[in-house]
Amino acid sequence: MRVDDRKKLRGLKRLRSSLIYAFDGLKYAYNNEQSMTVHMIITVLVLIMGFVFRIDAYEWMAVVFCIGIMMCLELVNTSIEAVVDLVTKKYDEKAKVAKDVAASVSVMFSVTAIIIGLIIFVPKIVDFIRSLL
């Protein structure tokens, strides 16, 4: 590879193209995957709750980490499903396993994120209810 070719691979134009492709992937997932839409709605609600209940910096780190990982896992799941669909159009047991296991990764982390959310928000909700009584 020539020096000029390496510069092309690292230029601003290449970076811009990469970002456009990445956002195209995000738009695709949002528009075509129901679970991504659900995650986005839940994300907005959790962020609002974080501001309303004034969670601290460590709680924000946990919330942002969970949101980021959840979105990443959902995007990876979507890409695995797309590749499997590209490889085979007919029913195949191994294709089913690949898609089911990819989906289970998202479900497993969703449960983890819910538990973390409960640990953060339940005490704050309980305190809020107690303050009303």
C-alpha cells in the first residue's frame, strides 16, 4: 500500500462517509426493528426520570452505560439477522439458532438493564411517594 493510499483511508472525507453509513444503519434499525423503537422510547423515559429524580453522577454513568450497551446489542442483533437472511432464504435450523441466540443476547441484557434501573429508581420513587403522604 502506498503512503497516498493510507492517507485516503484516514481522511476527513472517509470519516464523514463512515459516520453517514453508521447513521444509515441506526435509521434502518429504528425504522425496521420494533424492538429498537421500544428501546428508544424507554431511553427517552429513563432519561426524563433521571432528570426528574436528580440521579447522581454514578447513577448517570450506570444509566448511560446500560443505554449504550443495549442499543449496541440491538444493532448487532439486527445485523446478524440481516446476514443470516442474506445467506439463506429457506428455513434452516442453524440459521434459526443464529437468529435466536442473537436475539437472546438482547433479552439477557435488557433484563440486566431493567434490574439496574430498578436499583436506581425504585428507592427514589418510594421516597417521592412517601413525601406525598
